Amino acid sequence: MDSRFTTLALYALGAGAVTTSLVKLKTRLALSKAKHRSLSGHSRMARRVAALVPFYEYDERRFFRVDDPPEEIAARREAAFAGLSALYRERYAKSAAMTDEIRDCISDLQFTDAYRVPFQFSRYVRKRLKAGTFMQSSSGVTVTDLDGNRFYDLTGSYGVNVFGNDFYKECIERGAERVRDLGPVLGTYHPTITYNVGRLRQISGLDEVSFHMSGTEAVMQAVRLARYHTRRSHLVRFCGAYHGWWGDVQPGVGNPLPARETYTLNDMSEDALRVLSKRRDIACVLVNPLQALHPNANAPGDSSLVDSSRDGHFDREAYAEWLRRLRSVCTKRGIVLIFDEVFVGFRIAMGGAQEYFGVRADMVTYGKTLGGGLPVGVLCGRKDLMRRFREDRPVDICFARGTFNSHPYVMGAMHEFLQRLETPELRRLYDGLDELWNARTEQLNERLRSEGLPVQVANLSSIWTVLYTQPSRYNWMLQFYLRAEGLLLSWVGTGRLIFSLNYTQADFDAVVDRFVAAVRAMQQDGWWLADPAATNKSIRRSLLREMLAHRFSSSGA
Ligand SMILES: Cc1ncc(COP(=O)(O)O)c(C=O)c1O
């Protein structure tokens, strides 16, 4: 009897263990299914692959011939490159010389300098196309370098510049006047903060505000609070989305450690919604609405422009529907929905992505432009989520500080920024904003099409990305042609062109003329080879072969 009972108990235990394992396996499989199939969707794998890619570079001959062009084309490229190099040397001499002086002492610059083009071309380009990184002044929609060259500013100062550089100069100057008597006294507040808090509550539709020094920190704080209040461990981000450089939101290449409490899910996917509706360890979901322009793809930099497969297409209604569904799952499951509007806030609508897509979040992060030209990060959230301690557990707190939080000068400039937003002049800027920028996109695309040039652009309002319609290894060269035409891009190159909203139609027409001239010149110089056999796939395959050959020749040596 006893032994029968023991056997039965063992069977029951065994069956229980098998069921638990099966449930775990099912949950694990559901998670795998909810990842995007690209490497960016698999952070650990991406880091492993990145660690295997060997450095190698093309010699001078190969530099111009990686796609095996006819010799006449290769010679045309060589002559064009030499011409461009001479023009850069002469035109940007002072800026380039000063950059050379400090290059070895500023690590940030070393990084941005090296990562402008695919690494196989990088050293050769860096030596011969030196434009320098120094600027002297800005005015209207232009900036002027140390040599007196004026550029149309398409950098958007990483997204900060929504209303034009002069606007921010004024915010900083007037803001400084506002707080001058108090000066940089920290730890207490300047009265100007009350206006900012009131306006931010109105704009975000949320109860409380906390101030930080960067967008990265605002995101860190949002996630920390979500974990604290839900008592759950994991954050969900979507594949490709940038949320700053804090480790937990940057689980892939670039972070030496794996982010163990982060799930990176497939954007705009049923499988992701299924995971959210089943798992019990998810504290929050982070959404960067800029991803609507290229769901599941990383911020498009020219250093990864190895072929022409960069994609971009914005469908406002489809993304709004996705956000509505996300909202509904998060509400049902008690998951904190965080909109990270550090980039798009105040750019796509006065009330940011919440207003633009018609979906409310539980927490919203802002930054960049909101500081009126000074560094800032802001978190707005529901009262219950912003609380940093538990009434009934006095020692169980959720800590967050920062020496420069609520700096009077930042608060002064932010006050100016927010006050100006209320003026009819700025309010009018938001009327028909999408129509305006969609029409401008089409204007450029039409010009490019009518000349049969292999380039198009896609946009989310005033944020643009350049697309290449013909498979090529040399698309990254366009950034240098654009600069020669007086168009200034940020270090990521043609993946992100950011317009400030003070571009008049005349300014814009000038940009279109210069852009088309740059693309035309690049085509005439033979960088786009009309080879019907070349596809993006064949380019990637040949690159892979090349990398494998270098990997094995270097490790086998
Ligand atoms: C959506 C988003 N979140 C967070 C950040 C990080 O902000 P910061 O660079 O101020 O730390 C950025 C910066 O580009 C961003 O675009």
C-alpha cells in the first residue's frame, strides 16, 4: 500500500514537473516568436556577431572598384574623388586644421569621425575628405564654419532644433535674464519652475513632473519607477528603437554587458501583443514614436549603408492603430506604457505623439528642444506612478537624484520655450504641418524622379531619411557631395535629415536645388553602377564572403 502510494506520488510529481516545463517552454517559444527576425531583434546574437567581424580595409585600387566596374567608370570615380578631396582641402582648411589639432584628445570625436562610412572605406575617406567639425555662427536656417562657408542646417542639432537656432539663442538669453539674480544656486528652486510644471502638466495631460539632465536619464527614471510600482522586473522595448545609451535600453551592439531584464520585441506585431498579454514579469513598455518611420530598424546611419536596402515609410493610421492596441493590452495587464518623446515631442504636434496619434500614455519622457537650447530630460507621469516612496513602508524608496536637475538657467530657458509655444505665431506653425512636409517631400522626390536619379526620401513630418533605389556599395558618398553643395548633415549622414520648422519655401527650394545637384553630380561621377545583375542580396553575400576571408586569413595566420 505504502509503496503504491509512493509510486503514485512520484508519478504526480513527475507529471507536475513535465507540465511546468512544458508551460515554461511554451512561454519561452512565445517570446522567441515575438522577436524580430533581424540581428537587431536578437541582442545577444548581434553582440556575438559584431565581435567576430574583423577589421580590414580596401587599398586605393579596390576602394574605387568593389563592385567590379568597367575601368572607364573606376577612372571617373578616381578623378571625381580627387576633385572632391581638393575642394575639401581648400574650402574647409581652417575647420579641418582645428579638428586635426584636437582629434586625438576627444574620444567622442574619434568615434563620430571614424563611423561616418562603412569601415572598409573609412580610413581612406577620413584622410582625404576632411571637412572639420567646427562652426563659427548660425543665423536663420544656416550655419557658418571657420572658413566662412555657409551651410543649410539639416542636422537639426540631434532633433533639438525645432524652431530655428535664433529662437533658441533668444530662449537662452531671455531665460538667463529671468534667473540672473539667483544664478546657479542648486537644491532650491527658482520660481520660474512653477510655470514650467503647470505647462508641462497641461501639455502631457499627466499629473506630475520630474526634471533630469538628459533624455537618457529621464528614461532611466521612468523605467525605475515602473519597476518599483509594478514590482516587476522587465522592460519591453521594440526592435531598433533608441532610448538613450543607458545599458537596459541598449541591449545589443554598443553595450559590453547583456541587458538581462530587457525584452526586445517585434514592433507592430501580434506576437508582441500576445507576449504582453501573457507574461507576468513585464513592468513597462517603451515606445519611441520615431520608429513609425522604420519599424524594427535601427537609427539609420551611413556607416551601415553597405547596400541600398535602407527602408522607410510612414503610415500614420497604421501606427496609431498599433498604439491603440498596445494601450489596451497595457491597461488590461497593468503594464506601464511609456512614450519616449525625447525626439518627437513638440516637433510633430504641440502635444507631441500623444496628441498626434490620439493615444494617452501613463508616462512620457521629453528632452532635447524642451530645454530651450540647454540640456534637459523631463519625465511626466501619473501621480501614483511618480511616487518615490511607499506610505506604509518608509524605507522602501525609489531613489533618483542629479546635481544639476532643475538648474535655474535651464528652467529659465525652458520657461521662454514654453511661453513662446503659446504665441499665435508658433501655434500657427503646427497648422497643416504634416501636409506641408509631405508636400515638400514629394517636391524633392518628384525632382529626383524626373531626372531619373536613384534616390528618394521618406519622412515623418520634418524628419527625413534618404533611400537609395539602385543597389550600390557607394551610397554613403552622397553625404560628401551634399556637403560640397552646402548642406550640413549630422555625423550619421543621410539616414536622418532634420529640418527646423522655420524653413521658408524659398529656403526649402534652395535645399532641393542643392540636393538634386549633389545626387546628379554623384551619378555623373559613376558611383551608381547600372548593373542589372547586382541586387542588395548579392552585395551582402559578397560582403559576407569578404569578411569570412579576412576573418580566416587573420585568425589562421
Ligand atoms: C527617443 C530618444 N530617447 C532618449 C534619447 C536620449 O537623450 P539624450 O541624448 O539627451 O540623453 C534620445 C536621443 O537621441 C532619443 O532620441
